[in-house]
Amino acid sequence: MVMHLTHIQLTYVSQYCFVSFRMDTFPKCSVCHQEFTLKGPVSYLLPCLHAVCETCVTSAAGGVISCSTCQREVNLTDTCLQKDAVRQKEIFHLTVKQRPTELLCTYEDDGNQAVCWCQECEEFLCEYCQNMHSSVKLSRNHAVHNFGDITPKKLENETNCNIHERYPLHLFDKSCNVYICCQCRRGEHADHEVDYLDEAAEGVTQRIEQHRKDLSALLSRQQTHLQSIRQETQLTNRTQDTLRKTIEHTFRSLRSHLDQREKELLIDLESLTRETKATLHAFETSCEDHHARCTDISGYIRKCLLYASKSVLVQLETTVEGMTRTCLETASPETHDVPEAVFNTNGLSKLKSDMSGFGNITTLKEDSEGGTPEDKQTQTDDDYLADLEQKHEMMLSEKDQTCQVALETINRLQTFLIGFPTEGCVHLLKTGVVDRRMVLNCLHLKYDKDRVNLNEVHINTEGDLVNRESDTRPAGEGRLKRYSGTCSTAPLPQGGCPQYWEMKSRVCLDETLIGNLLILEVCVCREEQMDGYCIGGSPRYYSMTVAHCPTHGKICRKTCKEWKYVRCLPDTLPNTAWASHTLHYGVVYDDARKKIVFIDVKENKVISTLHNVDSSQTLWPMFGVYNPDLLTVSMTLVVGSDINMTEEKKAMIVKALS
């Protein structure tokens, strides 16, 4: 099989690509784990930037491929895979460098060992055919490379237009997103915005190079964090050894009277050390997993920069940017806080003094003054241990009182929460304050499949609201019909306390937005207003939308209360085509205070607080994702115990409600 290099042109080579990147390993299929070969099945590129062979693509069960490297599933009915031009070039280069004996002359079917490669003919040549090739007038000036001299740069070959075969593809049509020749430019592409392919590829190269730098910086920080975790683990082990020796030395001085206490403290130390090491191990495992994902993507980016042609670079930019942004946005914390164990020996001197003063040798006179000899003799080791126990209980009295107060508070709180109307997760907004208005109920909401408007949206198998039509069963008779793209949940309970839920939305613009185009909406309204014709255009309707704003000329967050806009915040996300973004918002509904608060969870700030909310009747949460022809939106509900309720978030909610 002869590889057609016209599909795998190389435009960018840099020496740093070889640092920490092994060129001696043949890539493998992420499904069957078979090595790719020059004559084997063609490699295809998955959205996660891993490779799958053509055999696995054609034989995928149910049309779904599961990548064993990152466990991501790809539905082939929704995703069109492209050939992995980067890895095809890599396989060719590795075969030439490491397995040249497998390459036979393709110029004539004589089975001779090939020794060189003709770039123009795309043929392997043996020594005899090389001499013949050089003597023929038509091919004597062709670029022929010996295997030892072949580099990725020398594999580059100019590609001609499929329509105008004599003209090379050296232009890039930004409007059609295709590369064209000069003749195409004079034809149907005459009025389009066109750039030279070299310049377009150079721009993509710079952006992908920036992605590589961002990932390299992240990997460097992760490596530093991993090293810090390992050092903390070693320090924890050394601390354990040091404290063990200290505890053993201390309790040796107390002899048998404190053996039991010694064992208890050693058990406490072992437990604390185990918990500390388990925490550090969890940090390390999480960081290593994310580091491995980032390493895979960074490695593929290096391959792109080494092997990808100009056209492939342009095609790969969106996928590479999306995976890079995912890595950067989901990066694990780069700091950790693990308490260090210490051995508190407060009161040791007094304890030793008490022990040294226990018992004495006196005269009979002194015995008669202080007690009978029989009394003195009856004070056994059991009496002494009882005395020590009494002193120990006195030392812990203050701690016991504190625990008693805490227990009483818990009992009062349990009594207070009896009959509390929630199926979610409850948090105290202020510690120690047993007040229904200070209890935050994280509701367990879920989309109502019988009410979803199926004209432009559906609920997928993961339970997300997606702005795409689906072939799933129709919703019930009570489904929403008028305003396309909406869905509701169950109504909100009237519990007299703040209620909270969150939404995490993944947004990808297919093109730059203009006008007053909606992306997504979150709102609270009465049941009779759920299926209105216009968004935010009803009384007792409280909403936050993300949409393109003609006033600012940007994508803004707008909050609305009963016909009127309350606040408009620009620069919610860049108005850039093919860019992916994650938006994370929270909603607080307090029927007692008559307030609704919209929160940006990622920025950790309040977007807007709506006052004087009419809570006299039951209100319903509403959600919307819109304009499937212009963008892709997938909205996930984050509810109940899945909500990460930090102290900082609690303080922000308390401040917004006060």
C-alpha cells in the first residue's frame, strides 16, 4: 500500500517537539490496542484526540465507540470522524526510520528492498529503479530522498485543486472554510473573504502553539504540585516516626501506670496518619489522572505541530482548542491543606510531680496525725490509678462542657427540622443559629420529561437539556408547546426557608451572534405563565437570560422582573464562532423574604437580587436552551448533595438575602 502524502502535509517543525516526546513508539488504536502500520487499517481521529483504526470504526457495536484511554464514548451517528493525517504521517516516518526492511520497491513489482522515496511520484524505489528513475527525462529532477535523510519536513508535497488540477491549493476561503486555488478564486468564491493558506496556517500554528504553552505551564504546575504532595507524604512518614519515638520515650518514663494511655495515643496517631496519607493519596491520584489527560492532549498537539499540514491545522483548531480549554477549566487545585500531627505534652511535668509525691515513708507520729497505718497501707495501685483517672476527668471537663453544648444544639436542630419539606440536602447558613430562615434547602430537582417542549429540545440519556430535536417518545399531554426550547421541573415547596439549585451549561457558538438572539434562560414563574409566547413578558415572571444584546453589541446576562429588565451585564462569554464555554449559575428562592437571587458560581459573585417577589402562589422553575441552528447548548442540573456548598458561597447567599 502506498501512502498518499498529499493528505498529510507538514507545515511546522520545531526542535522542542522532540523534548520528552518519544519518536520510537508506534501509535496504537485506543479500542483494540493494535499498533498502526503503514499497510494496516487507516487511523481515524476521535474528538478526544486519540486514534481508532478503520476496522474498529466499521465494526463498532451500536455505532458507539468507547475510547479506552479516556473512557469517552463517541456516537458515530452524530459524529463524523476524519482520517488522522497527523498519525498517518507519523506512522510513515517511523516506518522509514525504524522498519525500512518492510518497505519494498513499488515502482516495479520485483519485490526488491526499497532504499529511497520519490516525493513527486510518491513511490518507494530500489537501487535499480532509482537509477532508472534518475535517467528518465521526466523524473530526473524529482526530489528523491534516501531513508536516512528523510525528515518530516521533506515529506511535504504541494496539493493541487480537485477541480482545476493544474493549480495548487494556496488560498483559504474564510467564508466557506475550504482551501481553493486561484481559478476557484475567480469563480464561485470571487466575493468571499480569502486569505493565503500560508498565512491562515501560520495563524492557526500560533494559536495551537499557545495551547501547547498553556498546557505546558499547567503540566509544570501539576508536576510541582505532585512533587509537593510526595514530599508531604515523606514528611508525614518522618513525623510519624519522630512522634512514635517521642511517645514511646514519654510513656516509658511513666512505666506501667500509663501503658493503656500510650496505646490509645498510638492508635490515634496511626488513624490520623492513615487519614492524612489517604487525603494526600487522593490528591495525588486526582492530580495524576488530570496530568495524564493533559499529557495526552499536549502530546497530540506536539504531533500536530510536527506532522499536520496547513489544511489539517485549520481543521483541527476547534477540537484542539476545546480539549485545551476543558483541561484548563477542569484543572485540579494546585494547592492542598493537610494538617500536621503534633504530640501535645502539656501537663507532663505536673503529672510526674504528682507521681513522685504519691506515697511516703513517715514516722508513727506522723501516721497518727495523717491517718492510721492501716489506711496508708490500703492505698493500692488500683487506688492510685483511680486518682489519676479523676485528675484526667478534671482536665477534660471543659471539653466535655463544650461537647454538651454542641449536642444540645444538634438536638434542638433535629427537633426544628422535624417535618421539614425537603428531599434534597440541608445546610446551615450560619453556624449555631437555629432559625428556619438560616436553613438552605438544596432541592433535588430534575427535568420533567412530560412537560419538555420537543420542537427544538430534548432530554438526553445523561439527563441534560439539549437544544436539539430527538427521536425519543413524545411528552405527555401537559407538555409545553408555544415557546420552543423550554422545560420545567416540579413546583417549588413553600417551606419558609431559602431554596437553592444550580445549572451547569456547555455552550458552543456555530457562528458569531447578532441581534437579540437567546442562548439560555433560567426563571421562576407561576404555572399559568409557563407556556407563554414571549420570554420574560409576563407578570410574576422572574428570569435570567444569556443572549446577544443589541445595546452592548455583546453577549450579556440579563435579569428581568415582571416585564422590566433589572440588570444587564456584558461580556458573559466571547462572541466567537466554534469556541466552547462552560457557564455555571445558581438560583436562590426565598419565599419568606420574597427574594430571588441569581449567582455566577464560577465567578463566585451575585449577578442580581430581585425583591418583592410575589410568592402568594406556587412558583415553578423553568429552563430554556435556544437557537439550535446557530449554537449548541447542553444544560445540566446540579442539585441536592451534588452541590459544592462552600463557606464562601454561604456567606455570599446570606449577604444577598440580608
